[in-house]
Amino acid sequence: MDFTGKVAVSTGAASGMGLLFSQNISELGGNVVMCDVNEAVLSEKVAEINSKNGGRALGVVCDVRDYAQVCNARDEAVKAFGRIDIMANFAGGTAVRMCKVDKEKYPEFPDVPIDVYDWGIDVNLKGPFYFAHAVLKQMREQNSGLIVNIGSISGVDGDPYGVDYPTSKAGLMYGLTKSIAQYGAKYNIRCVCISPGPVLTRPDMANMKTLLGRAAEPQEIIDLILFIASEKGQFIDGENIMIDGGRACIKRS
């Protein structure tokens, strides 16, 4: 895996898999533009990456719900590095958890304030849509690129309470990924969705059942993304790839 001279943009890059992806890209020689809303933590993580050998990191404060900020992130990437080879959409989360909804006060889906679900759909679906729309202008000009969306087993399973999350993830897994791949083909631009099952970014993920009897380590998800982005993965396009330890095929009673 050698990403020397390559430029990646990552959202949700101050923590979790977005940060791990950024660290990996830099360690493998690539430059990375790290986008996040948390300026303090983002600055700290960018400095950590830049203190080590490898590619450069640039931090850009960006709320993925704001198209103007998305375009600014694209422009800063091109200004700093001249191109965008990989766009990785990691920012996201279930709105009822991220917004700390009180389930006793709002016990069921119709009870939850609609602005909570608006937040979830804006971050999880419109954010990747916005970034695709913005970076495709640059990728079209350079006649190459890869957009990586992050789906979820929830896009298959559904969720009767955190309804925004499976709704958004299913949109990424099937609608957006295939549509961008169809558009991008004539410009040598690929689009692939990686859809994890339980990942140990949070301890409670260990409680989700899989055929393999465990949750994934975050690095296992990143390794798949790196393979697809590398020279070895160039024939993969327009696909939603489940990496869920067999959870999707567990026989349900």
C-alpha cells in the first residue's frame, strides 16, 4: 500500500474511523485533508499526524450540513495539494444518540422531535451527497478519483427508533453510490460504499451478534477501504460491500 502523492479528504476526521483513516493515509505517504466540526480536537489530531514521518495533514473545520463549508473544504484541499484522489465520508451517527434524546420523555419514533431526525438525515445522507457534488467538480477536471461512502448493517436491518440512520445509510448504500458510479465512469471516477456491522468504536457494539462471534476492529474496516483505494482495488466500482462478520445472514427466528 503506497499512497505517496495521493490526496485524501476525510470527514469526521477528529475521531473514530475518520481519524484512523487519516492516520493510515499519512503513514502510507499520502496527504490528508481532515474535516470535522470540533476545531480544538481536530487541531490536536492534525498536529499529531504532522509530527510523524509521512504525508502532510491539513485540518479544515467543516459542518457537513452546510454546502458552503463543504465547498470551502474542497477548495482548501485543492489549494494545499492541487488535487483530490480520495473522498471518504465518515461523518455520521444515529441522531437520537448523538443528540442525547431522553427515551423516557420521547419513547417512540413519532414522539421524537422532528428536528432530531432532520439532523440525522442532514449529517448522514445530505453530507455525503454535498461532498460528492462538490468534489466531483475537481475529480472531473483531473479525470480521476474515488468516493467512499460509509453505509451500515442498519441500512439492511432498520431501526424502529433511530429511523434516520437506516434511512440515510440505505440511501448511501444503494442510491447514491450507484448513481455516482454511473456518472463518474466516463471521467475515471469510482464510487464504492463500505457497510460495516458492529465495530468496536463503542463498547456496546460488542453485544451485537455476528456469525463470527465478535465485532470488527476499526482497523479491519480501514484496511478494506485502503485496498479499494489502492492500485489493487481499481476494478471495484458501484458496489455496496458488507463487512459485518456475517451479521446480515444470521438466521432470524
